[in-house]
Amino acid sequence: MVPVHPQQLPWWTGKPGKSSGADTAAVDARTLAAPAQLSRSGELETTIFKPHGEGPFPLLVLNHGKSLGSPRAQERARFLSISREFVKRGYAVVIPMRTGFSKSSGEYVEEYCDMTANGQIQANDLDDVLAYVARQPWADPQRILVGGQSYGGLTAMAFATRGVPGVKGVLNFAGGLRTNGCQWQESLVQAFGNYGAQARVPSLWFYGENDSHFGHELASNMHQAYTAAGGDATLVKFGAFKNDAHGMSGSRDGVRIWWPETEKFLRQIGMPTEEIFKLAEPSRPAKSGFAEINNIAAVPYLREDGRDQYRAFLNKSQPRAFALSSSGAWSWVEDGDDPAGRAVASCQKNSVSPCKLYAIDNDVVWSGKA
């Protein structure tokens, strides 16, 4: 028996509105533990977004990157901006945390600078997840898209070599892996060449000019190695994106970059592109009128270092959020999934008092009450 726990997530709280030409449907958001390989006898923490209904729905399986620090401490990935675009078009989106990450069981394994092996080790978990998902009545096992960002992009490209029935294509958002103390760039190029020689499906790649991990030159070298070996890949090199293009796929502002090319790609491989569901816009606290966003002196409870951080927050890109508590704790978050929720959670780790939102984007939402 696989435990399934319904859970509301921030992009889809409330009821969806009506839209001409699109049916209305709430989103079924849940986390579950999917059985892993029998040799590991474990479970993989997996998030699923899908429209309400029986399906069967085409599938998008998204793969996360690797943050600094312990994989066990990494937060559960949700890819809210990407998931939203695909659920609107009738897809079920499946986001597994791989072995050793977050609440998934087992231990993370890395073969140091052997990037070919690293990608394939991570791709083993996709075999397990798809074997489980394909048996679900709401899933269409003949229409599968696999994608990933950073280490998840490398994982997706490794998985493209396996010829899994029903997989139509791969989306690679800034795919790769950096390892200190070795020639990791050369190893990445070699890995993509190895994958290209065995690839069974077409892929679409996105790499930005100011990507702090994998810039245009390295992306071109990986693409050249991949296609020269026989792989079918389209490389989209876009310009600078905010402070770091590596996070483009996690930003709601990144949709304008990746969706037009993705729409063309999906049509070429026979996957759906038409919006058929209207989703509710995310709810957020209203502007309170407590103070103007740039009034640093009005922010309560903060010591001087906290006020310095609020100044830093004012220079961050949107979406962004700042949280604080009566004990003087604070935290700010910019871009990515649910910045408001993440800011409160981060603040709470260092506070004995409840943390609350002070500002979202350009609005102060603080009510004046602790």
C-alpha cells in the first residue's frame, strides 16, 4: 500500500475562475511515497499535481537539482511555475525526490567526476517512479515527457538513453553538475557525448548567458558533443536573466522564455499544447498601508543587521518576500517557488516567536500586530 497525503500548495489555493474556451478544474496536489528499487527497499518522496478527474492524463516527470549542503536537508522540489503551465494543458506533473534527498530513503551516491555515471545513477530512480506511475489509472503511459533542471537536467538526459516505452521527449533546463577538484567541464562534455550516442528521443535545451554554473560556451560544447554522437537536441541560448539564469525555470518570469520554444517542441513530438483548464491565481495578503515599502525605519523589531538585510531585500528581483518576528528574527527570499512561504519558514528556524510576512514584492502587508 502506498500512502497518499492530499496537500494544498500555494499556486492552487482557492477555486479556479471561469475562462472562455477552457474548462474549470481545481488541481489535485498530493505527496506520496513511491516504491523504490527492491535492492534499496525504500521509498521516494514524490509530489504530484494533476487536474481533478479520472484522466488518463499525459505525464511530465520533473527532476530537481542539488543544492549546497547535505542532500538530506534539501527542500522538496515543486517546480510551481512549470507545473502550472503543464497542468493548465491537462498534464499530470510528477516530481520525485531522488534517493537520499529530502525525505526519500537511502543514501545519496555520487561517482565524483564521472558525470556519465552520476547521471545514470540518478536516472535509476526514474525507472522506479515511472514503473509506479504507469500503473495508476489517471496516468497515460503512452504520453510521457521527462524534464529536469541542473543535476535534474543531467538526470533527464541520462534517462533519454534508456528507450522507455511512451517517453516522447526531454526538456533540459541548464542541465549539468559541478564538482570541485576535478575537470568537471570536460567530464560533462564527455557525458553528453556518451548520452547522445545512445539517446532514443529528441530533447530541447535551455541555457542562459549569465548562468553561474553552465554558460553559453560550455552549453555549446555539450550540445556539439551530443549531436555529433547522433543525439537529437535543440539548444536555446537565451540572454541574461535576472541575477543568475541558472534559476530561470523556477521563476514565473521565465515562462516567457521557455514556453514558446517548448510549445513548438511539444507539437513536433505529438504532445498536447492547448490550455484546457483555468487555474486560480495564487492568493496573497493585501497591502496593509502600515508603511511604504522603502521606509526602512518603519520596519519593526529589527536590529541594525536586520535593517541592513531589509535594504538588501529592496534590491532583489520579484517575486520576493520578507518575514520577521517580535524576537528580531528575519528572512527574505527572492524568486523560485512560493517565496512568501519560504521566507516565513526560514525566519521561523531562528525565532522563538511566530514569524509573519512583512512585505511581498512592492507591498507592505504587515498589519502592525505581532
